[in-house]
Amino acid sequence: MEALPDQMQIARLAAGGCFSRALATAARLGIADLMDGGALSHHVLAERTGSDPDVLLRLLQVLALGGVVEHDGNGAFAMTEAFAALRSDHPRSLRNFCILTAETYDDAFGALPHTVRTGESGFRQVFGVPLYEYLEADPEAGRIFDGAMSELARPVVAALVRRHDFSSVNTVVDVGGGDGTTLAGILAAHEHLRGVCVDRPGVCARAGEALRASAGPRIGERVTFHPADIFEEVPAGGDRYLLKNVLHDWPPERCERVLASIGRAMRRTAEAREPGLAPPRLLVLEPLPDQESDAAHVLFRMVMCGKDAGGFGEGDLRGLLQRSGFVPVRVERLAGGHHVFECVPDGAGQG
Ligand SMILES: C[S@@+](CC[C@H](N)C(=O)[O-])C[C@H]1O[C@@H](n2cnc3c(N)ncnc32)[C@H](O)[C@@H]1O
């Protein structure tokens, strides 16, 4: 029976998971890296990836349907230019993001009916623990997650350093800063800066050496990793505190706790300073969904973290900051879509 056009639409959407898993498998096998030197036959690729050649051929054909690879007419396949960012050494690589999204996150979406019915996290339903507990217990999954966050952070930090003046700042503390990519980007643009990256112990343990290897010793040596639970403790001593893509993972009461930790650290910093020196400031960076086209992003956060997380817009974030003792003195939208809220502690003056 031949499918009618309306059936084709349904079939295409329903089969989306097959294509996303095919993409993740290609990313895991490192097919884009292997093809960097040119087209390869499925036999050669099977040998280099330890795969079954017959199944690998079908995988490549499915990837060709999605425009990821193309057949060269002589029995070999090559990456298309449009998918070059699947390479791990590509400056805009999304290899880890592909694996994270099409595997772990997609597994969590298996419990979408549960989230739709109850408003609870599908991730927790599938994995039995919240996202960050799962990542702490599985270092390989943690590495993929840190890599994915780093890939997404690079263009945002490039836009941030173009817009934000760090010239009067000495130390930047990145709260929930992951593997230090954001700090590395800021420090690369400002030789005089030092950075403190605060994150979970497992993330900090693997990040220091990795950052020195990826960003080079001149940057790596200026970043300190500070393992801490940011709901309880954030170190004092920063002139700028950063909180990027952290709040959207949590319901409002947990967001208020992180902001309270930062507020305490900023107060301790201000008290230890010479009178007259400018008090520290907080930069909150969030990709605030403000249109219906962002619905997939919001639904995604609900499945990962429950319905109270991630759906907030600009007004909600302003309210949250105000309740937590922060006054936004400048709000700006960066190229690429993140909002930056530059805040001072309530009562600190806004000069
Ligand atoms: C969505 S990621 C954002 C990472 C980074 N700020 C960025 O924008 O790329 C959230 C980060 O918060 C960290 N995190 C979550 N819970 C934490 C906790 N209780 N204490 C410290 N860090 C935590 C995670 O490990 C992760 O690196």
C-alpha cells in the first residue's frame, strides 16, 4: 500500500526517533572524524569502528536520507558540509550535544505521558533519580553532559564578551560553571582576569586537567575549580558572579536558594573590601522562552526537571531576582538569544 501525503507527514514525525538515534550512533562511532580525510566505504568504516558492515551500511543509508552523509557513487560515503559540526574538533562542534539529546534526554522522553499526566519529571520516572544525581553516579554520562554544555556555551560567551565590560573586574566566579568553558572564553578575552568555577565535586574533579588541555596553560592556570553544593555555599571574593543556564533547571524555591547563597557570598565580599570600592555584581544569563516556537524547549525542561522548572519568562525572572534581594540594573538580549540580567544586591546602590 502506498502512503498518502497526510500519512507521510505522520509517518515522518513518528519515525523521528530512528533518525535521531542514527545521528547519535554516528556521533558515538566518531564517523564524522573518520571521514574528515575523505569518503570511506562501509567496509573500511566497519573495520575502524568495530561494527557489523551490513548494519553499518544501512545506518549510513539512513543518515544519507537525512542529508548527514552522501554517497560518492563509487561505494563510499562522505560527510556533507551541513553536518561537519558532528566532528569533535570542529569549532562549533555539537557531537556531545547530539549524543546527550538523542540518547539520555530521549530516554527520559519515554516518560512524556507520565509528565503530561502528572507534571512530574519524566527523567526521574525513567532513571529513578534527578538528572544531576544520575550524572554524578555515571562519570561517562557526566562527561558527555559537560561536553554538551560546553558546546552550547561557546557562542554565548563569545557574544557576552563583545557586550559586557570586564575591564574593572579582577575575579569572576561562575556558579554552576560546568567544565569552565564560559570562564575560559571570558579569560581568553581579558588577560588580567582570574576565574573560580563552582560546580559539583565530580565535575570539578575532571574539569581542571581537561581545561588546561583544551584552553592551554595560560588560561587553565588562571581558573580554580571549587567543588560545592551551590544551594548551600558559594565562595566569596568575586567582583562578578555569573549564573548561566542554571536557574531554568529548578522550581522557584530552589532558584531562590541558589540566589540566596550567591547573595551571602557577595555580602561577605563587600564587607571584606576597602570602603569606596564597587560592590560585586551578578550576571544571570538565561535563554528565556518568549514565543510559542520555544514550546519544545519548555516542554523539554518540564520532562527533565518537572513542570515548575524552566517555563519562566522575563517577568518571572525579574520577580525571582527581586524576591531574592537583587536589583537588575541592565537587561540585554545577546545575539543568539540569551538574556543577561546585570544585578546589584538590593540596597547596594546602582551606580
Ligand atoms: C545546565 S548546566 C549549565 C552549565 C554552565 N553554566 C553553562 O551554561 O554551560 C547546570 C550546571 O549546574 C551544576 N549543578 C547542578 N546542581 C548543582 C549543585 N547542587 N551544586 C553545584 N553545581 C550544580 C551542574 O553540574 C551543571 O554544570
